Amino acid sequence: MMDPAKFKLLKGKKALVTGIANDQSIAWGCAKAFDGLGAELAITYRDEKTKKWVDPLMKDVKPSIYMPMDVENTGELEAVFEAIEKEWGRLDIVVHSIAFAPKADLQGRVVDCSKEGFLMAMDLSCWSFIRMAKLAEPLMKDGGTLFTMTYYGSQMVVENYNMMGPVKAALESASRYIAAELGPKGIRVHAISPGPLKTRAASGISEFDKLLQKAQSKAPSRSLVSIEDVGRAVAFLALDDAKLITGDTIYIDGGYHIID
């Protein structure tokens, strides 16, 4: 089998990857896939605590831009795009892999969640993608691709996913509207819905191991998705060959979402 990395199909492309927390992060799978296909990378980390886990990974991908970005901190998101404009003057790919909900709200019933917790989850998990799309738009001068990460719990009631279900549903809806609005400029938008993965974000979900077992036993593929599986699929969608695919929620879950 031919190794697609040898063809450097993303050579010349500039990609921003956000949300890497450690070597189990979905965003890390994306960064590795982009790098393998020849893209130049800008990578962010949330804070100094996260940086110690992300630093060791950077020797493998050697990003041109590497800086902090905590969307809770005013101005940090904008600073990243200012750095990209100064360094590159353009942008082709953005991966938004950011989500958060306060543990007390996430682990309780939706009807019991606090207003403050719900608004925080919407702000950090959904509005941050809308803002990122706004900042990316003028830099995607020759078109580009925006990715955000969602989950099956947006469409179906998944036990213990709780408040993140409505939040991810809003994110998916936003991705469709953004796809329609930016499509005439050649900018396409994808909400990527992987099957359950043991990421740091998933650690806040109660009884997550049961969710993994259920997904593996019921998915047509009888296998769990890996960050490499997600990364390769996202990299394909970033290729010019996928320029007419936009606005969908793309499931990378071994077919689990089709099973009752």
C-alpha cells in the first residue's frame, strides 16, 4: 500500500490546531496527520500547566507558531490570529477542539444545570468556534477549511453526557450556518463527530468506560476510533479534492451512530 504522506498532499498549506492537551488529544491526531502530509503548523496550548504536556510533542511536528491560547482570557484568541497574519499572511485550515463545562453542571441533570455553568459551556465550547471562524475568514484568501469537534450526544440522549448534548447541538447548528455564510468564499466547514475516545475532556463524563464498551460492542466495525483515525479523516477533508464537501456533521465512529 502506498504511503500518502510521501505525496505531501497538504504541502504549502497553513494549519492552526487548537485544543491539544496531551498525546491522547483528538487535536494531536489532527496535527500529526497535517504534518505528515506536509502542512505548516501553528499550535496553541491552554496555559503553562498544559504546556508541560504539549511541549514534548512539538519535537515531532516543529510548528512555526507555538503560543498560549485560553479562550477564557480576553484577547488571547485574537493574539493567535494576529501572529498568524504577521508570520504567514494567510491561513488554510483551522481545527477547533475546545470544549468545557463545569463538573457540577456536567454531571447533573440538564434541568438542574446552573445558568452560569450553561452559559460558560456555550461560550467556551460553541461561541469560541464562531469567533474563530470570524477571525479566520479574512485570512482564508483562497478558501480553506474549518473543523470543530462534536459528539453523537448532540442528536441522541447519551447517558451521562447531560448538558454537553444541547451545547454540541448548538455547535453543529452554528457550523451549518457558518458553512452557508462562508461557502461563497471557498471556505468549507465540518463538525467532526468521533466515537468515544479516552481524552482528558472525556474524563469528566461519569461512567465513561461503560460508554466505550457499548460503542465497541455495538459499532458495525466492532472497534473504537483512535486519534489517528480522526486525524487522517480530517486531513482528507482539508484536501482540495474535498472542496465540495461542506456543512455536514461527519461521523468517524465505526458506524456506531447508525445503530439503535
